[in-house]
Amino acid sequence: MSANMVDIFDYESLLKRARENIPPVIYSGERFQLPEAEITIEGKNTIFRNFGEFCEKLDRDPQHLSKFLFRELGTAGTIQGGRLVFKGKVSLSDIKDRINQYVKTYVLCYECGSPDTILKKEDRIEILVCKACGAIRPVTAHIEIKVQEEKIEEGKTYELEIIDVSKDGDGIAKKGNFTIYIPKAKKGQKLKVKIEKIKKDIAFGSIVP
Ligand SMILES: [Zn+2]
């Protein structure tokens, strides 16, 4: 084996490792950039205001994406113009997670990662065809990959590690997108914490004795 060959193999394995280390969030990146989801709550409904823009950007049927979101979020709703209306309250982070999941499953080529793909249906099987590299793969082969959920709920207790202390002396822990403030907790402690209140991605907890 020549020295060149070794280099090529190293490069390939480096590339593979680099791909594996790409975080699940795909909101940035030069080639493929999704707009920020605009979510508002109106009465008892949650409105995904720029839903149409997402469908256009992803080049996918709004019905397909909306069905996926309803199923994955365990809710119902309707498409109204370019907006998607969910029944009930749905959090922005949940919607973002599901969109990322959708993109990974139904849009990005499994081989080369290109978003330049076509979703086809043959004999009831959905197939992703990549225009960039030519790869053809049934969608079902990939669908088990789910975005890891890190949710917290008010009134529930979690095992948390205090990673920092705030200016006011409260312990700070992290879980998923949430930053949790816990009075009297000290840095480095691992504690059972009851979530007292959640406001967007900030939560307040108390130590469970
Ligand atoms: Zn490809």
C-alpha cells in the first residue's frame, strides 16, 4: 500500500467521523438553511406562521409535513393558507425538534447529506432519491432515528447536576434546552430537583430532601 492510499483512508475515516459529529440541529449551515420557525399562541391554538415557507424551502408537500407534525406532536390541526394551526399549545422547541427529525428522515440524502432530493412513493413505500449523488433509499430504513427528547414538566422531579452558580447564588443545572435555577444548590452537586415553574426555556426548581 502506498503512502497515498493511507492518506486517503485516513481522510475518509476523518470525514466519516466529522459527519457523525454533526449535531442534530440543522438550522445553520451554508448549503441548507431553514428559516426560524415563527410560532405564536392564539387562544387555544398554536400557529406556525411561516409553515408555507418551510414547505417551499424543503420542497415537500404541505400535507406531508403537516401530517408528520400532527402525528409526532400528538395533536391535530389544519393548514390555513401558509399557516399551520395546531389545536392546543405546542412548544417552539418541540416543533423545531420534529422539523429536524422530518428533515433528517424525508429530506436529507442518507448518503451524501444533500437536501437536493425527491420524495417518491412506490408501492406505498416512500423512497428518497438524491439528485446530487443518485442514492435511492426507502424512507423506512431511516425512520427510527428520533431526536432525543429532554423535556421537563412542572411538578416533576429530576436528577440534576449543578454545573454553575448564578449571580444571586442559585445553583444552575441544564436539561435539554432548559436552564434550571435551584436555590441553595451548590456547584458540583447531584440532586433530586422538583420543577416548580417553567417559563419558556427557564425553569425554577427546589431541592427534594
Ligand atoms: Zn446524495
